[in-house]
Amino acid sequence: MSVKARILKELENESIEILRETAAGFRKPVMMYSIGKDSTVLLHLARKAFHPSPIPFPLLHIDTTWKFREMISFRDRVAAETNSQLLVHTNQAGVRENITPFNTGISEYTRVMKTVALREALDLHGFDAAIGGSRRDEEKSRAKERIFSVRDPGHRWNPREQRPELWHTFNTRLAPGQTMRVFPLSDWTEADIWHYILQEKIEVNPLYFAKERPMVQRGDQLIMIDDERYPLRDGEKPFMKQVRFRTLGCYPLTAAVESSATTIEEVVEEVLQVKLSERATRLIDGENEDSMEKKKMEGYF
């Protein structure tokens, strides 16, 4: 077994242990399914962890109504093919108030359509643990997270009250009003994720592969025009460019990168050469007045 294969096996074993511990330790867990590469790997690991039984918790997708169309079609097909229970939640008050990425500041849009929507969904269904695909290498506030991360009443995160996890000894106890976030991919890197996808032959969303797509240039970012709702500037016309996405989210807030990578092998090679985090293409992370840590303290995943 190669060094890389051995590392991936150790990561896989760790993640499976965490998933089983979550299923055993909580009354009503749920797995967040954002349709991206990390949650796709997480779903694959969950199926392995409980095979031949079905996954013992549902999948939850927070739908802002502004996701790429290929994300939604992929979500529905994967849920059907894996016989997973899929819950979809949208902040209907935000829809009624016409909160969009264009008429609201990015931070407020994120708060209403993502953070508030997530809190609503967890409270509505009474989930006491939410499993997510966040990794410590993505962003500095996520590097502060424990694998089992307690949330105070209101789903608020206090980074100064994290529990110790010496030798991966996990404390799953909850006080009244508390919930837990669980991150089985904490120790994985973006390269690990792609190497594992390659090794396991996991199908991922087509948006991760280079293709000619209709784009506009906004500052230094390339934004894909995914439907007729995107407001073009006077005289502006979309142009075709071969791009792919390193991360997936709401299409007006997710930039593409120029690429010729059309296979997983080519994506892996490209990822190993890139220095910037994939979240450099997420516009929601670029607002100085509202850091990721602040979003997480308010309940953002």
C-alpha cells in the first residue's frame, strides 16, 4: 500500500468512527448535504460506515433558491439513487421579503437565507447533532473547531468554550438547550478529498470539471450566468469561457476559475499546484465587516 493510500485509509477509518459515534451518542442527528465535493465524500463515508444498513439519519439541504441548477438536479438524483431521506429547507420569510444576493448585502443575505434557515430547520425537526463536511484547512475560524463542537442555545458557537479532545476522546454530552456540530472531515485537506474521490471512484457534480460556460467578469472574479435572474449591466453580454468551480454555493456569489481539467485525475493535479484555498472563490468570505468567525458565532455552519 502506498503512503497516500495508507493516509487515506487512516482518514477514512477516523471519519467512520466519528460517524458511528454520532449515530450512537445522539438522540436525533442529521447530516448536512450541500451537494459539494466534501458532502459527497461524507455521504460516501456514511454509506460505508453503516453498510449494509441504510444511513440512520436524514440528509438536510438548506436551499437559498439561488443554487446552481446542476446542484439541485444532482442532489435529487443522488438522494434517490442512495435511497437517502432528503429534507430541504428554505427560509420562507426571506423569500417573501425578496432577500436576494443583489438587493441585500452579502452578509445580511447569508444571515437570513443560510444562518437563520439552518437554525429554523434544526429547531423544526428537533435535531440535536448536525454533521457537516467542514475541514480545518479551509479557513482560519474552522481551524479552531473541535470534531465535536458544542453550540449554545440559539445555535451560537463560542470558540473559547471548546471541549478538549485529547487522543480523540470525544465528549458527546449536551446540557439543556445545547446542540452539537460534528465534523468528520476535520483532518482532511482539499487534496485528500480529491485523492479519495479518485481512489473510490466517487461521482461528483459536473460543475467541478472544466467546460465552456456563460460568464461575466466582476472585478477579479468570473461569475457564471446560470439563469435569467442575474442582472447584467448596461451593454454587458455574457461570454463563453472554459472554467470549473473549486467550491459550490449560490451561483451569484461563487466564482469560477479558468481551467482545462475535465477529469478527476486532472483536477487532482491542478489542486496540488494551487496555493490559494478554494474558499478564495466564495464571495461571502470576502466581506471585511463580517468574518467567518462572526457568522459561525451566529449559527452559520
